[in-house]
Amino acid sequence: MDRISLKIKLLYDKMGKAEKRIADWLFENSGDIISLSIIELAEQCDCGEATIVRFAKRLGLNGFQELKFSLAAENGGPRVSNHITTDDSALEIYQKVCDDIYLSLEKTKNSLKEEYITEAAEKLCNAGKIVIFGLGNSSAIAIDASHKFMRLGLNAVAYTDNHLQVIAASHLNENDIAIGISHSGSSKDVVEALKIAKEHNASTIAITNCGKSPILKQSDIVLATTSEETQYNILALNSRIAQLAIIDTLYFYIIRKRSNNAIESIQETERSLLLKKY
């Protein structure tokens, strides 16, 4: 019998009613947990998010994410892709990756709300300071965003260390913007940094996947990607491209809005970088 499943069965009689509802749901749907956020699982089990965390800790786990990964491993392991097979050639894998990326971009385009991305771009145009938070896979997206905004002459910095994120958030004010990037929307440190930024009256923007997740509570504006991969595996690969497309959209909107100032900033950046090239 699987280790986590065995623990759930052994401890079942000691659980409260809400924890038993979680256990019963997992017995029936353990393979489905990989596609859910903690908020969505709480709704499925008619309980609070804190109850799910207590349930996981009762099993000797750190929290919801470890529970999710452990159950995924028991169900044959988390998959990297639902489409790529062991018989595929390198070129066939590339073609399938391109198809998945295209699907993610199209779905994101259809679900992205125009008023939200317009509001986000307008706020960025007039921001005093812009801080971007990202951890793990999202750290590269955060760095890319700060790189692009800096080229436009904006005061933008990416923070990929959880301590620095909290420090930066604590020094924001009503003229500043904090952007949190998290595919799952459940990155505790990113959510906490946005919460602190919000407490200091900064505007908060989340770039995350569609669906209910903790990051939504701390975000004034949500720019949502849509990626089918969440239903099949724990790696947010295609969603990175959709996140980058959102960053590029904001970048070009700011250029259009700031016009001459933005172009002058880009040209000044390029002149400065000439010293770094042969």
C-alpha cells in the first residue's frame, strides 16, 4: 500500500470531521489533486485552507504542496508532459512543445481581460518604484520584467530572494507598484511580499494562472495566464511563455504611452551597452 495513503488510513479514526472529508475526497480523487490549488481543494472538501495544512502536517508533511507532490508520486509520478512519449524524436518533441506553447498563448489571449492589462500598464507608466517578486521558475520572469522596464527608464527592480522581497515590500508607498509572479498562485513568500506591499498602500499586480489561489487576495489587478499543463504535471513550462508575452505587452504599451521619453531611454541604454560589445 502507498505510504501516504497508508498514513491517511491509519490516522483516519483520529481525524476531525473536516479532515475526514479531505481524506474521503483523496481516496476517491487522489489523481486529481495535482491540478488544484489549496483554495480549490478546500472548496471541494468544504473546509478551510488551514484545515488542509493541518491535515498535511498530521501526515508528517510540511503543507499542501508536499501533500500534492507525494500523492502525485504515488500515482505514477508527476509527468513532465501529457503528450511527449518515449518514442518521439528530438524534432517531434520540439514540434509538440511548439504546439503546447501555441495553445497556451491562444488560451491566455482569450481569457486575459483587456481592462486589467490596460490598468496595469497605465499604473506602470506613472509608478514611482516598481518591484517584481518571483521565486523558482518565476524568478527568471521577474528578472526579465525588470530588465525591460529599466530599459524604458523606469525605476524597476526584481527580487528573487524571499528576505529581500519582504524588505523591499516594507519600503513601498502609494506611488509604487509590486508585481508578484507565481504560476500556482500559492508561493507563500511571494504572496506574503504582496500582502506587505498592500499594507503599505502600494498597488499590487499578480501574474498567475487562471483559477482560485492565495495570491488573488493580495492583488489589486490579476493578469491571468491559461495553461493546460497544470492539469497533468507539476512543472509550469508553457506558462512561462505566456507570462513573458504579458510582460512584453506591458513593455510595448509603455513605449506607446511614453513615446519619445521611452524611445530616448532605450537609445541611451543601447549607447551605454556599446562599451560592453566588440
